[in-house]
Amino acid sequence: MKGIYLLAKVNLKQSVIILMPECIRGMLKVASGSLKLLGTERMATFALRRKTLVPAFTFQQKILHKMAFDRNIMLPIFADKVKVRQFVSERVGSKYLTTSFGEFDSLIGLNRTTLPKNFVLKPNHASGAYVICWEGAPRGVILPDREISRIWGSYIIHPDDLVWEHLVNLSSNWMKANYFWKFGKFPEWAYKEIEPQILTEEVLTHNKKIPEDYKFFMVNNECVFIQVRHAVQKRDLYTPNWDLLGARFLYPESGLRTERPIQLTEMLNLAKALAKGLDFIRVDLYITDVGIKFGELTNYPDGGLADIKPKKLSVELAKNWIQNY
């Protein structure tokens, strides 16, 4: 009877997996794999080194090799959202930078009137964490008071829904945390020694909406593909000539067809200028109501936890990525 019960349990599990949408199965697989990295920085470092014992052929494998072995002193500057502004200004000019309202070590004791009604607030020493306070945001979204689980989360809230004390608490949690490593991820060396600051910027818009994010994956100073991030958690991959690749990089495709931007040539030239001399970097740019604006430089897309699907395409796109660390 016990054998029959176990067989039925296995069959039920397989049925549930089969019935899941492919995108959900993929995300669960990534999550399951990341949880095997155990709960200490030392074990996560060991797991990263184990991943790099095999030759790097896919895009993910090359990202992991970069994380494990590349110690270019410029990488922490690229990862630092404050220091990278000077690099961008020197390379391509300050007109591509967002307007900064200042950098702060803490919001404690700071008055709400220090910032304009609409603003973006983000930590300089992390990725994916920000608060957009904007009059175009839907009403009813409230920042968590002291919630720690989503410390690196992102929020878009209306100014009339902003509780300043909650923002102070969230930013204080940012300042006490190190993005370099947390449970379930590989160590990201570039973030390890960044001195935490809080960066405040203008809100970028395009046609009364938050603009789409254009991510240029640059290998040996050539763009190998462009990822377009939509407002929902869906992203599409395009060639530099704006042909849809029909592939995905962690997130599912949107099913939409974004028109070729008239600024594409200018954005490609900007990405090449910022990637000059590097084996790899991802250059994030926005098309806004006031022109092209710089987003960030990313050393380790998705923390090395995702790969391009199908695998054959991942190998093809990574084949010219030469790594001599």
C-alpha cells in the first residue's frame, strides 16, 4: 500500500508540473536552483566556483565566470549609481543623465519638502530597488512600514499616498544591508565595497507613462541583442537591427511588437561608447519626453541566475565573448 501511495504522489506531482504554464515552470526551476546555494556567503561562493568548473559556452555561464573571476577595478564604479554618473558624463556627456536632487547618507531628520512632489529614490549600492513617487501613479499603494522581506523591492506610489516615515524606514534598511550577497543568490563582487548612499532623481516619463527600459547587451563593444522591458514583468529580445529573436531571458515574452525606435542608432552609439574597452556590460537607456536618458550599467544581469532560451541561441550570442580574467 505504501508503494501505491508513493506512486500516486509522484504521478500527482508530475501532473501538476505538466499543467503549469511554461513560464511558471521556468521561474520555479530558477527559484529551486537558487535555493540550493545554502544559507551562507561561504557556501554561495563555493557554489559559484563549482559552476565555473565547466567551460563557459552559454550566456549564463559567461556571466557566472565574470562574477567569479573578473576583478576589474571599474566594475564597482559601474555598479555604484552615484559614481557611475561621472563616468557617463565624461564618456558621453551630462545631457544623458537624469536630474539629480542630491545624495544622502540618511533620510532621518530630513523634511519631506526637501524633495519635489515627484521624485525617484534609490540606493546606490543595489539593483532593482527604488521608489517612484509620481502623480501619474495609481492611488492606494502604500509603502511597507518596517517590512524587511522586500528590502530590495520596487514601488510606484502617488505623492498623496506617501507616508514619509515609511520611506525613511525603508531607506534606513537599505543603508544597513549589503547587496553583495543574500540567501539564494551568488555573490556579486562589484557591490561588496560600495559605500551606501541614497540617490534622488527626477521622474522620467514618455507620453504620460513610465518609459520602457532598453537594455543593450554589449560583448567586446558590439551589441549582441537588446532586451525591452515592459511595464509588466515581460521582456522581448531584439537584434541590433530590430528583428524579434523569439527568445526569452528569464522573463516571458510580451506578445507585443515594439516599433523600432527612431533613436535606435543614437542609443547603439551611446552603448558602444559606454562599453568601450570592456569584455561585457549591459547598458540601460530610456526614451523619454526630453530625449534619451541613461539608466544604469549592469555587470551581472539577473545575478547570473538566468539564461537565454533556447540554449542554442544563448551559445550563439555568447560565442564572441572572450574572457581573459
